[in-house]
Amino acid sequence: MDYKIRYAGGHVEVLNEQGEFLFSADNEYEARCELRAIEAA
């Protein structure tokens, strides 16, 4: 699955390939770690 990470008001938001919100994180590194955990599950 493809994801989009966008910056929004001091944090990042992760969206799926349809543009739907999945979760937010403090920074891009944290978001990518969370995505790795989701994909490994």
C-alpha cells in the first residue's frame, strides 16, 4: 500500500492512497516507524 506523509501545523499526517487520514505523528521519522510496524503486522 502507498502512503502520503504531509506536514500540518507542527506535526505530520499520514494518508492512505485514497487520501484518507490514517494517523498523525510528531515528525516524519516517527511516522515512518509506525508505518513499518503496520506493514509488519
